[in-house]
Amino acid sequence: MRGVCLMPTIDNVKIKGEYLNGAYSELAALLGIDAVLKIHSKYRGTQMFFPVELFSREFIVKQIR
């Protein structure tokens, strides 16, 4: 993990979702500030793609069998 502070405050200012940039604000509304700070710390600068299909093909085939 990259060295980023995961504390929910900066200089005694409580971080709110409305303070966050773009998708981070939306994620904070869904997951909470703490989760977003962890995501930012681990993946910041990484371009991510979320497939439409949530489950793997192998899992679906296994469930059908």
C-alpha cells in the first residue's frame, strides 16, 4: 500500500463526501469515507474498468450444473 494517511480528518477538519473529487464523492455516498480513503490509498492513479458482468463465467456454469 502506498504511504497515504487513512485518517478521516485532515488538520482537524472532518472529511465529508462533498469535499471529494468526482467519482470519489459518489463512492463515499455508497461505501463511506473510510472505504474511499482505503481505495484511494491502494489504487490512486490507476485506471480501473468494471465489467458489466459481476460474476465469472466459471461461477455461472457451476451454479447451473
